[in-house]
Amino acid sequence: MTKAIRIHETGGTEVLRWESVDVGAPGNGQVAVRHTAIGVNYIDTYHRTGLYPVPLPAVLGVEGAGVIEEVGPDVKDFKPGDRVAYAGGGPGAYSERRLVSTAVLLKIPDGISDRDAAAGLLQGMTVQFLIRRTYPVKAGETVLWHAAAGGVGLIACQWLKSIGVNVIGTVGSDEKAELAKANGCAHTIVYTREDFAKRVRELTGGEGVPVVFDSVGKTTWEGSLNSLKPMGLMVSFGNASGAVEPISVGQLAAKGSLFLTRPALATYVAKRPDLERAANELFDVIGDGSVKITVNQSFPLAEAAQAHRALESRGTTGATILLP
Ligand code: NDP
């Protein structure tokens, strides 16, 4: 038996229960991982509330790092003792030990800590696919990135700066603005008190930006569209403030023949070569110092509820991990 944070129904943080679970032995294509650190991601709160339904009961969490204790009968590429991390493959990470499919498993390079791997893999691969594949950014461009001081946001600010892209980042407070700037954000807008679309127009000489990376959702939707150039791309990739209301496609025409996409990491790394490319590119920018994973909050695994409360009340910056 192992201890885990499990939910039996969806709801507030009160549904998170610290329970004993039976993990079992790894089958074909699986390994048993003893976690050393577990990543906390906004998606964990969507699973908890039911915004993204998961079969119940469910151990939450989609990202972790640790050491392989046991491998399934047919597993050749991994062995007990390997230091590994994963981001995906379904919930189950908020656990001292779990079974993981080798399809999503990656070896952690020397020089990258378990904590950084657990904190940064999902958020970093998200930045990779967004800036390399959803909208391949070019040096000299100016882009708008919401929640720039968050987990995904701080990685994006650093990575984009390293390739010569000017980031206009929105943030919820002056302290977060300072942090985003220290991580490479060229301009910050405190969108809780400023009209960010108006400010984006001012900062771009009236033109607007070619792309908006919007993970805030409901409250920023309209302003994001209003920040785009004609034929710009709206990348709606999250719902921290709630899901975007149903839209009329005519809105895209009225606001300048805009493009819209709603991407998810799982689609972009579904094929093993794409997963490896995304992870290796991330490990490279961490390795050469362009991107530092900023773990600003850590909680004992048993206190995952505190982590969720901090994240949902906008009380965190950078990444958050749980320690078993
Ligand atoms: P963050 O650390 O960015 O936390 C969310 C941030 O959103 C908050 O800190 C806050 O920053 C901002 N925010 C704005 N309005 C609200 C609100 N009403 N309630 C709570 N937060 C609000 O989280 P992550 O880095 O884990 O994830 C960022 C986003 O990216 C999430 O929406 C997540 O779902 C999405 N995502 C999507 C993926 C995909 O594949 N599509 C993959 C990974 C992440 P501030 O105070 O500065 O406004």
C-alpha cells in the first residue's frame, strides 16, 4: 500500500483525501516509480472541480519525477534505479509510488534535479509546443502572454527573451510584474487595474500583436481579441479564470479576420518522437542556462489542498511542487 491524494467526487479542496491505495506491480509497458517530487499544474484543479471530467475515484496529478523501483516483464529501455520524469499519461501522480506507462516516461539528464524536472516538464513542454509549433515565433516579434509570472509564464518569458522575442506580459500585481521583468518580460501590464488591450495598442504603435497566448480564459477573451493585428492568431490554451463562453465565429471576422486555436499538450506530444523532441529542447534550454525553473512553492504531498488553494487564489508565482 502507498499513500496518495484521491478524490471520490468533484468539488472544492475538501474533496482531496489522503488515503492508502494499492498500486500493484507493473505490467507490460509499465514501470513502478517511487516519486521524489510531484508537479502541481492548473489542470489538477480542473480535474478536481470536474471542469475536465476524469473517471472516479481518481488520484490527481499528471506530472512527477522519481526513481524506478520495478519494471514490467517486457520493458527494455528502462531499469530499476533510473531517474525518470513524465508529464501526461493520465492522473495518478499525487502518490508516493505509482505505475507509469513507458510511452510517456523520460530519463532525467544529469545536471537537472528531480525537483526541476517535476516542476518544469509539463509547463516547459507546453511553452515549447506553443512557441515552436502552434505559432513559430521569430526574433524581433512582439507577443502578448497572459499570467506571465505563473508557472508556464515564467518559462515563456525566459525562453522567448533568449530567442529575441519581446514579451508583453500581463500580471495580477506589481510584485508579479517585477518578477516577470526579472525573467525577461519586456513590458508588463497589471491587468487587474489596467485595460490591457488599450495598453497593447499603445506599446505596439496602434498595430496590435500577431499572437496572443491566453491561458486565463473567460476574463481575458475579449481583450485578447482586441489586442490582435488583422489576421492575428488567438491561442486560447487554458481557463484559470473559468472556461471561455461559447463564441460566435462571426466575432473573428468582425475583429479582423482572426485565427483561433485551442491547443492541448497531449495532442502535440502524443507521438513519441514529438514528446522526445519537446523534452530534449526543454532540457537543452535548461542546460545552457537560457531557462531556469523557478520553484517558488513546495508543500508536503499530504497537504496538496494548500497547494490548490494557493494556485486558485492567485497566490503563487512560478512553479509549485509536492514532496512525498
Ligand atoms: P499559473 O501558475 O499560471 O497560475 C494561474 C495564473 O492565472 C494565476 O497565478 C493568475 O496570475 C492567473 N489568473 C488570472 N485570473 C485568474 C483567476 N480568476 N483565478 C486564478 N488564476 C487567475 O498556472 P500554470 O502555469 O499551471 O498554468 C497556466 C495556464 O496554462 C492554466 O490555465 C493551465 O490550464 C494552462 N495550461 C495549458 C496547457 C495546454 O496544454 N493547453 C498545458 C499547461 C498549462 P495573475 O495573478 O498574474 O493573473
